[in-house]
Amino acid sequence: MTVRYRQAQGRSQELAAVADASFRVGEGEMLGLVGESGCGKTTLGRAILRLVPLAAGEVRWRGQRIDDLDRSRFRPLRRELQLVFQDPSSALDPRMTIARSVAEPLRALMPGLAAAGRAERVARQLAEVGLSPELAERYPHQLSGGQLQRAVIARALVVDPRFVVCDEPVSALDVSVQGQIVNLLARIRRERGLASLFISHNLAVVARLCERILVMYRGRIVEAAPREAVIRAPLHPYTRELLDAVPVIDAGAKRRVLARSIGLATVDAARSGGCAFAARCTHAQARCRSERPALRPARDGHLVACHRAGEWPRGLPPLVPG
């Protein structure tokens, strides 16, 4: 798929926020999508759910193309495809109680459900995400950040979806709370067999939850592989950089962090003639700057968009010595 946005007034060209992205999510699979801020992750997730239009390509759900359906034909599918928003403090209406916010999808997508049935579903859903009954009649400002995110998750799940896009669901939370929400999502996925796309800039969080990981840079998927291959033997220099940016504790109890900055990947995905990462890559050669690499198989289940990937059959070494 490709998604383009119009640029600021006075500019005739459009910005390609996502370019030629292609992947599948298996039944019951939690697929990770990782990349720095501005790389197009959120746009891609919203495009899957038809919240932003495609400029090219298509989206298929259970074999059916859905991006070209009119509103009346797509509406029955909305219940199956849900979104967990990034910022829980702005995702809920401050004028509604938590119970009413969680019940909103039921009113919209299951209008035939009686009031008693809605109340029962809401209570069951709040219990599933770990919210006590007394919190149901409180308002968003009366809940902590972790409790709000649980409520947002409950609202997405109350209509029993089959696929959920989780857009940075822990980035706005304290580190101590992030682990609780990650564990909650892992349990729900396991118990429900729910398929999902988990979007994050944090590769460590994605690696805890997902069996497969897509790495995105400037609107393009540059690496796609099973979790262990990405973590232990990355083939794209950008993936290696993301790994080296994760703080770790070494044997001497000293914190090691990447000495290179990771900024905003906001350059147009379609404008560069060569590899978009070439300007930041220590391995770049002349070909990298003139010819865009295609995403191609490198080994079993491992795809990479890098001209030099074949030179690192066991993966790129760390950029910062351990």
C-alpha cells in the first residue's frame, strides 16, 4: 500500500508517508511494527482500518478487499477491526464515565443489544482488563494513566473484534506501568486468539510481544523477519541502530547507550532515488546513494532492503562495542 498527504499550502507535490508496504498478519498473530517517530507507522495502521485513504495498493481482510467498499458495505466489518489509541488521556471523552465510553462501540455497532446486555458486556470487559467495578462510574480525569489505557483497551475489545491495531499503546505510560499493559495485551491475545498489529518505536517492547517484526524507515519496510532473527542477527543497518539504542546493563553494572542520535524520519519515502538510510549509514556505498534497494528474501523467513545484506550472513555487528 501507499499513502500520500498533501503538503503545506503553496506546494503542489504530495508527501508519501507510506510507500509500497506489503505484509500479512496471520490468524492469532501479533505482528510488530517498529521505527522512529515520523516514519509512517501510525499512518500505515490507520490505512489498514480505512481511517486514511490509500493512494495505491489494497487492503484485504479474510480474503476480501475492503479498502474500496462503500460505507454501508464496510460498516458491518468495523466491529471486526478495532484500534487501541496511543494517548489514553485524549482517547476518551472527558464528559463520559468509563462505563459509558466502553459502551459506545456497542451502541454504534451492535444497536440491537438491549441496555442490560450492554451493561453486562461492559462489566465483563472491564474485569478482563483488570479494572474494578467501582471505576466504571468515574470519569477519565479520576483514573491513572495505566487505568485509562486499560479502559481504552476495553473499549476496543468490547465488540469482540478479530483484529486490533495497537498504536503505541504504552508510549505515554510510566515504565513501571508499561510492563503491566504489555503483560495484559499478551494475555488477552493468548486467551482470545486475537490477531493484531503492535506499533511502537521501542524495539525491546515489540520483541517481548511479537513473533514477527517489521522495521520501518521513512515510510518503507526495510526489514521483516521472525523475532529471534531481528534481535540476534539483524541484516539492515537501521535495525542494528535501533537495537543499539536500547539501554542495557552490562557485567560492570554500567549503562550502555548508542552514541549516535536517532531523530525524526520525516523525509518523503518516495523522493530519494537511492536508499533513504544511506545518509546515516556507515556501510553505504555509491550504489546505495543512487539505487533504491528492494525488499527481498535474504534467508528463510527473513526479508531485507539493503544492497549489502549478503555480506553479513550472521547479522550486522553492534555499532557500539559492548
